[in-house]
Amino acid sequence: MKRFVRACATALTLTLVMSSSVAAADFREEPLSVAIPVGTLSGTLVIPSGNGPFTVALIVAGSGPTDRNGNNPMGVRSDTYEKLADGLAEHGIATLRYDKRMIGASTVHQEEKDLRFDDYVDDALALLGVLEKDPRFDRVAIIGHSEGSLIGMLAAQRDPHVAAFVSLEGAGRDLATVLDEQVRANPVNPESVIQEVVHYDALLRAGKTIPDPDPSLAALFRPSVQPYLISEYKYDPAKEIGKLTIPVLIVHGTTDMQVAGADAEALAAGDPKARVAIIDGMNHVLVDAPADREANLATYSQPGLPLAATLVSTIATFLTTAGRSVR
């Protein structure tokens, strides 16, 4: 039977028992850079106090121009990944978070038109390779947030040393389907815009480009980004997660407005052995938030908000008890 975790138990879930007392711990940060064929990726390694060896988790960011802390210039200033890394360090788990290519200190010489989804998978693999050679770590895991969930599960498929995988607010359906749903859910979008987005996504899913997209939709469908979208639309996360043979934890918050509960259900159906943690009241940036759209979105620019109360302990318990040695 699948093991479920929920902050507030319901008749549909079983409770994973975890220790409620975790001793506070000091930790240190180190810069880390790795060369890739088109430049350099830069990140921050957080190492708990003590002698180790430690479990280390690679935190893979979500979509857009997202930096190592989970922030981007498109209205997100939440420090989500920094807070997650600090919290896991207090549970004795090391992490590496990094700026995506062409973002922050990651200096990559590549034009947007040449970027493909699998480039991000290759980046994760390069960083995993560095962690696996570090004697301070005896197990390497991946935590993929949002779009980073799909990146992470593909990297875990391709690297036999990955011990465990956490999907954090990850989509369970292909990106075109999720995007169509997000556009429909936004009350400011008129029906004409919704239908045009659906039409564009159908073309891209079929591998066809849109030479002259509507200027009002350029942020989503500009010609230079269309090859990237085509390269990602071909993946079905529910199928990809089913290819993993390592322990998997699927985490979803009930007030996430970007990724629906149906996505967590799809991922769980794709990997019947996975554990599923449903965290009541947690939104896409991993903090407690109401269902009201405006109030929920306001939390995206409030970095002082703490992460949802049970999130870190849920992930830490899973990573501590699951996985196999990399050596």
C-alpha cells in the first residue's frame, strides 16, 4: 500500500510518524562551480555541522530565470531554496542549490533559441558528478521543485548513483496541459486568449512552430523559446517517474495555484511505490497561504515567511531513511 503523509490526517491518508524534536545544528556554506561545455554553473553548498559523511541533495529549480535561492525577476522573491537548504542542514542533510544557466553567477554562452530542456538535465548530471566524488557525502539525492521535478527525475534515471528522489510541487502531466490549465484558471484571461494558448500548445506539442505569435503572448510563445517548449512538451512526467527504481517522495501543497492536486495524483499513479505527502495550506513557493488568489500570490514576494511547518521534517525523514550508498 502506498504510504501517505498529510499535515492533517484524513480518511484517505495514512500518517508517517516522524520525530517532533530535531536538535538545532550549525552549518556552513561553500561556493561551488562546475564547468560545462558552454560555460560554468555556480551554486552554494550547505554542509551541516559534524564529521559526516552526509546525505547531500541537489536542489533543482523550477521554470523561468530562477536563481539558486528560488527567486526570479518575474515577481518571485521568496528565498524558497535558501530556506529549504538551511532547514535541511539543521536535520543533518547537506544541499547544493545553483543558478540556472544564463542566470546569476552561472555564466553560460548560449542563445535562448539554442536552449533545450535536456540541457537542464545535463546541468544536473554535471553537478551530481561533483557531489558523488566528494568524500564528505555518502548518499546523493535530488529534490526537484516545479519544472525541476521533471528535470530531476530524468537526471535520476540517467545517473545510477542517485539514492532517492523528491518531487516538490511537480507536474504530473505534460507542460502543455498544465499551461493550458493555468491560463484557464487566471480570471483576467478572456476566452479568446485561452483559446489561442490552447491552439499554440497543440501546434508545439505536434512539433510545429508558430512563426508570428500574437504579441500579447510573446512572453510565453516568442519564436526563440518555442524550440525549448517543443523539447519539453514531449515528456510525460507520470511516465518518467514510473521509470525510477529508487525511493520516491511526492510532495504537494493544497493551496498551490500553479500545480494542481491532479498532478500529484498522476505522479503517484505513475509510481505506485512512491510515498506521497500532502501538506495542507502550502502553496507553490512552499509557505502557508490561503486559497484566495491575490493573497496567495502576495506570498511570492515575502521572503521573511517561513516554510510550511511540516515540509522540512517530511523531506528530511524521507532522505534519512531512504536510498542506497553511492560507493
